[in-house]
Amino acid sequence: MPREAERIKREPKKHPDRKIFQAYMQKNLLFAFICVAVLLFLLVGVLYRIIKNNNEQYNKIVLTQRQQQYDSRVIPYRRGDIVDRNGTYIAQSEKVYNLIIDARQIMSDPENFLEPTISALVQSFGFDAAEIRGLIEERKDSAYVRYSGGRQLSYDQMSAFEQLRQETNTAYSKSEDASQRKKRVYGIWFEDEYKRYYPYDSMGCSVIGFASGDGSSGTSGIERYYNDELTGVNGREYGYLDENANLEGVIKPAQNGNTVVSTLDVNIQNIVQKYIDEWQTSTGSKMTAAIVMNPNNGEILAMGTSNTYDLNNPRTTEGYTEEDLFNLGKTEAVAVYRREHDGAEITEDQVLDYFSRDDVISYGTQVAWNALWRNFCVSDTYEPGSPSKIFTVAAGLEEGVLTGNEAFNCTGYRHVGDHDISCVVRSGHGILNVKESLMQSCNVCMMDMAQMIGEERFLKYQSLFGFGDKTGIDLPGEADTSSLIYTAENMGPTDLATNSFGQNYNCTMVQMAAAFCSVINGGSYYEPHVVKEIINEEGAIVERKDPVLVRETVSRSTADFLIDAMFETVTDGTGGAAAVAGYNVGGKTGTAEKLPRSAKNYLVSFAGFEPVEDPQVFVYVVIDTPNFPPGPEQAHSSYASAIFSKIMGEVLPYLNVFPNTETEEGENLTEELPQEEGLHSPQEEETGETQEGETQEERKPFQTDEFVEAGDSGVPERVPEDPNRETEAMDLPSSSAETATEETTAVQEESASEREETQG
């Protein structure tokens, strides 16, 4: 028993509760394991989904952590070209390069990278070493530093640097000096963009206009009007990590701009500019301008002015001193203040109380630019003078108040209202019929015809010919002349009389050209335009600019009458200086007295066409204030007629319009005109003989120049009231001189102050 008792004593005592506890713990541990596994599975799923759905963003993060191995850059588009009607490039975009400095890479090992890189930049581009060093050290944490001095480098410049870098780094790697083998030209790369380029510099500048330096936007001319068509869409190149963590590239190509095919002809444009420049060099004027146009479809073949500038360097103020710009800016600052302060007024002497001197100079800079870029043919108005006489006759013929056989007696003036309004010949022309009235440009006859027509019908035809309306030409800045002509409410007898011969109302050159062409083509008024079609980069036509027939103006019979009258104006009338050897030329002279009348300044012009039988080419020449003393010496239409003759003499054979009359070898009609500015010869008056041996009884001794004799014209100062006459502020980009030198604004379409200056 003792042994049994001892055995029992040694055996461990069994506890049922412990078994229960152990089983419970096992279940809990199993449950916890399962939960953790599920959570891990869910976490992996979430991470997988994040990576899958946000792969690009994730890769960017990874790549950023890998010292920005992820690469993303803009691929610039190429602005569309502008070409002439024959495909000659007149505006292009060429690829240039901007220098980019990765300062962080360079400063990752400045001892080996900094000085070699600076040395290479100085050697290649002539940069200032201290400036480059300071920039790198200042921006040491930046991987992208665009250096302003290295903008728009040429391909040759970029290539020369790359070659130097390769040669320099190769030499370092082969150096026997171990310390030199670590050195490198490092952290420099080039970003490409496009620069606008004009192969012919100033040619056609007022029509073509220009774009910003990088070609992103047009400022004037075709560049501005067709900016949407010329502008493309930037592409993008970026990198990403593939499944194997390799850096791959994706490119979204840029969409280049479309090509604009203009109606201009480079050769005709050069001819026009040559003879404008020739006149400006020999005599000169405030402004000389010319338009060459196809009268049968409204296409502008050339448009030139004496106000030219280099399209490759348009933002120049050469010829202006700082004081000049300041004085120009004061007037504009007054207008800006008025606009920004609800019409409150300040004087020019108070300008510096509200603006800094730099602000005023920036305004003056803009005024100077806008004057330089302004297209006189489209944006400026003037009293047209005698070319408008054909519209007076047209109104009379179309309304049936004239037959063409009427006779009028010019005594040298007509008393209308309170004014004695003179003819160009103060002594009078005597008896003239309708055709002779045009040939001799008689003001008195026109006044008599206008009285027969009446105010209502006269205004009807003035509107029909487009005066007072915009032509719709596809160029920016076309002047609004709606307030510069009379209406039925404000036209009186005196206004009717002076309007009949082109005084006391204003128009633009393009208005006169479009109206004139509608007469010589048989009555079809076409919208003038400077663009033929738009072509994409594949060469397909995106849009064709077909001629737009706006309305009919006159009948064929009226057109034929006026064409014949204008032909005789050149052969036997005031347009003798416009003759072109071998060709049947028609046209009308013009001599308008400017405002103020007391100043005795004149605007002279000639509008003509060829051939008379079937007009194919129209040329309009305007000379505003020839550089002669005020008075009769300025008042010769032959100045403009002679330029017309020279232009037409080269343009016609170029366009394969060949002579239609026989000429003797070496004959030049323009050289055989009377010496005294085209006036009829005193000897002819005394002998009664013409060059052809005819007597005065057989042929009237008509003048061969529209020449205004000395004396009071009697033309009143009265002009239509312009509600916008008050000086307006221009839309300037900023009131800072810095902005004014780097940014630009569009040429103002309707600057009232400039309209006032150009009236007359």
C-alpha cells in the first residue's frame, strides 16, 4: 500500500480546464492568422490596383526618386507658312534651339563638372563666365534652367557646341592625369522651338504683318487676320517605366499650322515698292501708297506704302529719342487715365502726377510702333478728290438724269449756299459735255450734275459703291468710315456740291479701289481680299477663298461710257502722264485740298487700268502732301500719274499683257510728255496747233494734268460730325516700360485721333 500510495502521489494531477483553454487558444490563433492573411491579400490587391490604375503616376514617383530620370517635354508646333500666289515663301518658321542648364547635375560634382562646362559655353557662345557660374550656383537644385542669353540659337551654333563637348570629354577620358579623367562638360542640353523668318525683310510688310518671336501669335496683317489658321497644336514627348523598369518613350506629335496662300505676287510687290521708294528718294511726301488689283475678282496683287519696316526686326524705335517717346506717350496717358477713371480729365502737364516716366515712355513706344505698323491703304482715311467723279456721272446715267450728251458751262466757280466753290481751273473750262467734264476733271460740271441727281439719289449711289461701309477685306484694322460721310439727315446743298468732286467726305484706298473696279469690270462689286486658299501640311486644300460678289453697281452701258471717257482722259485729258507706250490705258486723276483748307496742302492720286478693251489690271496711286511748299506746286496729279505709268509699264509685260498698239522703236510716251508737270504747252495755245498738226477748232487744247491753280478754292471746312472724334486710349498691354519693349498690341482699328489727322 505504501508503494501504491507513493505511485499515486507521484502521478500528476489531471486538470480538465487546461485542455479546454488550449483548444480555445488554438482556435483564436487560427482565426487571427486567417484575418492577417486576408488583410495581407486585400492589401496586395489594393496595391496592385493602385499600381495598375495609376501606373504613369507611380512611375513618375519612382523615377523622381531615381533622380528625375522621368522625362517630359513639349514638342513645339511649326507655324504655317505664308506664300505668294506662285508659291514663293514670304513668311516661314525655322527651327532654333534654347540652351537648357541642368544645374543639379553639374553641382552633383562641381569640382569635375562646373569649370569644364562653363569653359565650353564661353568658348562656343561667348557667354559671360561669371554670369553663368553665378546662375548655376544660385539654381543648384534645379534640373531645368533656361538661360536667356542662349535663346533661339541656330542649328550650326548648337552643332558646334555638341562637337566641342564630344571632343572635350573624349580628351578628358584619355588624359594620363587621373584627376583629369573625371572631368566632363556636363548638364547641358537644347530645347527646340521655331523662329518666324521673313525672307524679303520689309517687302509687303503692311500686308504680311509679323508674328511674335517664337511664331505663336500674329500681330498685324495676314499674320494676325489668319492667326487661327497659321497656329498649330503642341505635341508632347514623355517617358515611363515598363514592366521591367526600363525607361520607354511616348511621343504625341505636334500638329503644325496650315499654309496661307496669298493673292500677292512677290514680283509685282517689288515693282510697286521700287517706284514708291524712287519717288520718296527723289521728292518724297508724307505718305505714298499704291494698290495693284485684279478688277475681275477682287484679288490684291500688291499693296505698298512708303512707311516700311523690317519684318524680322519690327519692334524698333530707331529715329525716336527718349524725349520723343515721352511726348508721344503723354497724349496716350491722358486717354488711358480718362478710360480708367470714368471719363475724368487730366492735362498732359499732370501726367507725371499719376504715371511714372517709364509708364509714359512705354505708351509712347506703343504709339510709335502702331504708327509704323499701320497699313495706310486700309486703316487711314482721306478726302479722295477727283477719282470719285466717275461715281457722280455713274449715278446720273443710271438714274436717267444724264444721257451723256448734256453740255455744261464752267465759268470757274459755282455759288452754292454761302460759298463760291471754285473749279481746278479758276478761269473756267467753258462749255464741256459729260465726257469732257471727266477728261478735264471739272468741279463745276460735277456740281451741276449732282444738283440734277439730287441728294437722295446721290447718297443711294454713294452707298451702293461702298462708301461709308467696310469692304470686308481680310486684313485687320480696316477703318470705319460710317461717320465720315453724309446722310440724308445732315447733307445740305453745299455738301452735295463738294461731295460730287470728292471733297468733304472720307474714304480709304481699298474702298476707292473696290468701287472703281466695279465700274471698269462692268458693274460687279467684289470683296477685296489678300488670300486665295488655306493648305494643310499634307498639301490638301482646307479652305478656298473664292471671289465674293457683293452686289451689282452699274449697267454695262454705263461702264462702257465711263471706260471710254477714262481712256480719253489719258489720251487727251488730265491723265497724260499715266500713258504707257504701246498700251490703251484708262484712268482718272485726282487732286484734293486737305484740311485745313488754309494750309494749301494737297493729296494727289491716279486710278487707272489696262487694257481698255478688257481691263485686267487696276492700279491706284496716292501721294499725300508731296514735299513741295504748300500751294500750287503740290497740286499736280501728274506726280501720281507718272508713278502709275512706271508701275503699269513693268507689271503688264510681267503678266503677259502685251502691247496692243504699234510703237516706234525706242518710243517712250512718258518721256515725251510736256515738261511743265504735264500742262499744255503755251506754244500750242499761241499757234493753235497740236503735235498731230490739228487746229484748235478741230481739237480743244485740253490740259494734260489735273493742276489746281492758285487762289481760294471756296471748299468749306465742313465735314460730317464724327461721334468718336475724341481721343481714345489704345489697348496697351501694360503700364510698364519693360512690357512695352517685349510685348505688343494690335494696330488700332479705329484710332479717332489719327482719323482726324488724316482727314483731308
